[in-house]
Amino acid sequence: MKTIIPQILGAALNLLAWIHPKAAGRRGFLLFCRPFRTPITDKQKDFFNTGDPFTIASDGVNVQAYRWGTGKKKVVFFHGWQSHSYRWKTYIDALPKEVYTVYALDAPGHGLSGGNFLSVPVYATLIQKFLLDIGGAQTVVGHSLGSFSLMYAFFRHPSLPVDNVVLMAPPGEASDFLNFYKDTLRLSDRAMKHIHDHFEETYQVPPAYFSTKKFAAALHLNGLIIHDEGDAEAPYHYAVKINEAWKKSTLLSTQGLGHNLKSLTVVEAVFKFIEESNHAPQVVPEHNA
């Protein structure tokens, strides 16, 4: 069934591309940017309630956010596609709440937030607003699409009040997502052309504009990149390119963890980076390709 539904949707878009090209482009683009929510369990809700839940508005969408602790140093976590704030539980639990105030949020169309549409520009706009609303952060951490969106947020607004960045499993190019979408739905070249056209009409730039290597070259913050060499969703070679372009970054490579990077070793590496940044914020990590 999971295989049949995408093929049916793809066949419908392929047909619509002949009958009504603009409608095919618009509907294909909206489907591309529509996440399917991961259900929230009672256990996850209980964890969210250990913090201080609150909401903010971004682009007309109510976004669910959470806060733990009362420390002077702020750390903010941004999840990836079809995830939510619970993915950060182990990280949040590890940070001493008397030292840090820790934040996480559910992106639009995810978790307990409203909306049903998410793209890198939409997420980046939310990130910018959130960071300005809380008065900046010592460290921000993103996974997958959260990493991509963080990089774009800093590319658009280099003066965002943040000292350090952790990117986990960052993707490489927006074009990769579109190619995966094409293959999954078995879309025709004609249908994809109209989707590309709608993308460019919406954002005034082609998909190729969204490149993490390009965004990384403009970063001047201290950074840690964590990527698994066997990541099947965001190829490892992109992390190498990002690290080469971003002069104040360090690359930590893992094996056998895949895209989700679920490991206490990774949690410890992120915690160590945050702690070292807290005690010696002016120290820039050696560049390590």
C-alpha cells in the first residue's frame, strides 16, 4: 500500500501536467512540501510537559515550542523532516538546567504545531523569528532539514545572535530532494518541469540556489558537523564539502548510525561541544577535513 499510493499520486500529476500544467506544478509543489505527521504518544506528551510549553506565531501558523531550565546560556534544538521535539529528549536531559535554558520546537506541519506545509525558506524564517524572540542563543543544534534550514537562516541573516552551531546529518542540495520525490512518485519530466517552474515562481530562485556548501562558505560561527559515512538519505560527501567550505567547523564522522545518528556517543559529542563553548566561547576549533 505504501508503494501504491505514491504511484497513484504520481500518475495523477503526470496526467494533470498535460491537461493543466500550472495546476500540476502548484499541486506537485504543495505535495512535495507537505509532511505527514508522526503521531505523538502519551509518553512523549509527558516529556513535553516536564518543560514549559508555549506557542509562537510564524507566517500565520501557531508553532509549538518548549523550554526547560533557567540557566543563562541558551541552547535551541531544531528537528528534521517528519520528526518533532521528542527526538531531542536525551540531549535535553543531559544539559544541566541550572546552567542552560534549553528550547525545542515543532516545525510547521510537525508534532503539535499547526500548518501542513514546510520548506527550507519557511523553516528558516521561523528559526530567525524564534532566535530573535528569545534574545539569541549560545548554541543551536539542527538535524537533517533542521540543519539545512539553519544554514539558510544564517546565510540570509549573518548577524543572528548565535555563537555556535551543530549540524547533524545535513543534506546537500534542494535538487536532491526533488530528484528523490520524482523517483518515489515516478513523475514524468514534464510534470517535474512544471513543479520546478512553480518552485522558482514561489521563491524567485531555482532549486539549485539552495546549496549547503554555498551556505557554509558564508558561515563565520564555530561549528560541529556530525555525519554518518553510511547515511543513505543525506550522502556523507556533502558533510565533507560543508566542512571544507566552513573554515571554523570540525567534522565528526560516524559509522553504522545511519541518518538518525541515534547514539550516546553522538549525544556526548554534542554535550562536550556545548560545554566547551560555554566555558571557552572564544576558542575556535581547529579545522579538520
